[in-house]
Amino acid sequence: MVPTTVRAALADQPVADAVCLEAGAGVGNTTEGLLAAGAERVYAVTDDPAHARATRERVGDGARAAVVRADVRAVPLPDDSMDLITAHGLCNVLPPDALDAALAELSRVAAPGARLVVDDYDPLPAGARMREVVALANAASDLSSGESALTFYPARHLRRVCEGWGWTVERETTLLEPVPWTPAHVRAHRDSAREALADESNAAAAAVRDALDRLDPTRAAGDAGRMYSLAFRRPA
Amino acid sequence: METRPLGETGHDSTVMTFGAIALNWLTQEGANQMVEHVLDAGVNHFDVAPTYGDAELKLGPKLRQHRDEIFLGCKTQARDYEGAREKLERSLDRLGVDQIDLYQVHGLEYEHELDEITDDDGALAAFRDAKDEGLIEHIGLTSHGSPQLILDAIDRIDDLETLMFPMNPVVVGKDDDEHDYAAVLERAESEGVGTLGIKAFARGPWGERPEADRPFANWYEPVDRPDEIRERFDFAAAQGLTSVVNPGDPKLVTMVVDAARRYDGMDDAAQRALVEKLRHEESPVPEQLHH
């Protein structure tokens, strides 16, 4: 099933007959959306083995779809080869330096005149209950790897980063407002945070683990914030 | 309360239709109060059926008192000429009125039923004769069936003036043909057919819970908080339906009335937020971290 967010983000894009790259394939939502909208071929790039498997099971790996196991900062595809690039909910899992490197790489493979669609979340507003979940996810990730798990970049920030790599913004739309953070999301983030802390034994890790144990997914969930879509174009 | 043209019937229906099945669970006095309550809010379109227990009888007194203020829809599950005629006469009798404004084929489910009702001896022939006699004014159809079946009905019934079918964020979020009621809405609009939305307030099936232990008189579990009722109403009305029918339990009606009075649109991002929330809530395992 293609989420309404994906459908809305692609609605005004020239997907038909385009060669597409989906950066950060997740479970294949956008890849399926691109195929449904008539893409000639979609390269679904992800470095996560579970996501690669999920996407492959969902869309197959054949004439129109190829699941590519790779870091979005080093995509094994030629220069100037993609007509349309999508990054649906990707940037928030990239810390600032990785974000910049990823956009450099995506810009390298983009053909002249190519389109880029970047969908992500504005920072959560003050008072949003989901902020506690994000804070714990980031603390867990920082303790284990030294990097944030989630960074919600304001739309204007991603706009500037992309402009810095030669893209011209064509439109900004709101995909979700408010963003429905459900108990399922809380549980998913809590479980990844626990996994990140699995091998950590210091006092800070113990404190974060305790806080994760006390997290009530139903109470921590709630509608908050905005998910936006930015569409860019490269000079022909 | 906002009104919208009911297709090409010439009637402007309020954005809420009163589903009079709610009267079945009330005493006559309570039913009278309920009718006054929805009329006070400005609701001008009522819908009833002979299969709703005593609803026709309990609607009768206030319907007759306020006949000019109410556009009355009724329906029949009979598929043949004789049966449809009998049921129509029975409903007129039980309601105590001379005319039903909108008479509908009730609950079309299978393709063979479409053959039956469109046959020379079918229910629609009885509807047309009744229309010529002035017993009914307009012809409609209701269905929880597949969108394709409803589209076929639009194609095969030239004098169809209204359709009643499910519309809610769960069906909108599913992009397969089995749930494509949006296609029905689109076709109905282009053919000038009025549209009435049902199941707008469905949360999901009751599951294992025995009927005697259910807290609401609906065959599905409804949403039951004012904020949920309001977002569901807004969503259904924002899809472009002529009117949205309340869930059948009388405890929920006043919340729907309130939502209908306050309705002033719902933007696309908020509609998608509701669709995505329900999609993620429905999913038994977390699909992924994002939307």
C-alpha cells in the first residue's frame, strides 16, 4: 500500500517513464509509489539489510526495480544518470555531516534537469510528548555511536543544503499537519534505542534504559509537528 | 448547518443526514426529543428503513408534525416488483405519510441482485411506478458492497439520483480496488448523483466481543470521543459527499450534530494525517519509524 504522504509528494512530479533513485528505501513505500506512478526503473538504495529484504519482497528485483545495498553517501551508480531522486523521511536519520555527504552523492548521480523530492519533519514543537521519545532515542544513539539517531531539520535548512548542491527549489507543500505519532511509532523508536544500548554498561546508559522502560507508548504518542515535501530541479 | 445540492434532485441536503435507526433504541418520548434536537440543529435530511426495528413507527409522530422541514429517505431490501411495492406501502403506512422523498434500494451486495432489481419484474420497476403515482419522488441506492458493483449500478440505472456508501479514512488509506469508494464518489459527482456517506465513524470490527456486551448499538465499533467524532465528520464531509450519516447509536448523535454545525472544511495535510494515523494504528507490527 502506498502511503498518502508518498502519493501527495509525487503527485506533481514527472514520474512516468523516469529513471528514479529512492534514497533510503525503508520498507519500500516510495519505491512502490514510484512504480505505481509509472517510473521506468527504480533503484531503491538502502544500507539496512532488513529494509533491503522488505523492499525486495515487496516490489521484486527485476526489470523495473533494483534494490541496491549501499550507503547513500556512496551509491554505485554512474554520474548524471537519474531523472528523479526521492528522499522520503531519509534526512532525519542523517546527522549534519552525513546529510551533506548524501546530498553531494545524490547530486552527482542526478541527470541535468533532474528532480529531487525531499520529504521530512520540521522540529517537534515545544510541549510535544513525542519529544521525550526522540530525546531518549538520541541519547541512546549518542552513547553507543557518538551520533544522533534523529535530527528533524526545518524545511528551510534542507532547502539551503540542497541549494548549496546546485538544486533550485520548485515548491514546498505540507504532507502531514499534525504528524500522527502513534504508539506503534513510539514502540519502534523505543526498541531501536534499546538495541543501540545493548552493549553499553555505564551509568548514563542505565539511566536511559530505565527511562525507556518507563515509557508508556500510549501516553507518549500524540499528534504533533509537520511533515513537509520539498521539490527541486537541476539546471538542464 | 451547511447544505449541499443532493445531486440533481433539486434538494439541498444538510451536510449531516439523520440516520433514524437511532430512534429504535429510544422510547417514543425520547425519540420525539431526538427528532426535535436534530431539527433544532437544522438537519433537513432523514434516513430510515423498515429493518431498523421500530424506527419508522417512532419517527412517525414528529415526521408528520414537521413534514415540510424533512426530506425523507427510506429504503427496501426487496429485489422484486411485488416485494418492493409491498414494503413501500408498509413504510408509508408505518411512517404515516403520503410520500417518501427518496426511496432507495437497500444494501446491494451482489452482481446478481443488480440483475434482479433492473429486471422488468424488479424492484426498480415498482419504484418507477410509485414515482409516477407520486408515492415517492426520487430513486436511490445504498451499498456496503464493492466499489465496482456500485459503479456498475450507476451505469445500469439511468434514473438513479442518489447513492449511499462507506467513506472514512481507513478506506481512503487503502489504495486497492476493493476500497476505491473515491472512484464511486468521483463518478457520482460527474453523473450528477447525490452522495450520502456511511461508516464515517467506524473504528473497526467488534472482534470477539459478544453482542450483549457491546457498549454501542452499531454492528461495528464506532469512535466515541468528541474529538474523534469531529475529525471523522470533517474528513467525510471534506471528501465531497453531499451529506454524512450519523452512526446508529443514539448516544453518539449529539456529538455528530455538534461536529456538523461546526464543520468548515479540513485541509489536505490534516486529512492525510488522519489516514496515516489510522494506518499505523491498524498495523499489528510497527512498519517502520516514519510516515
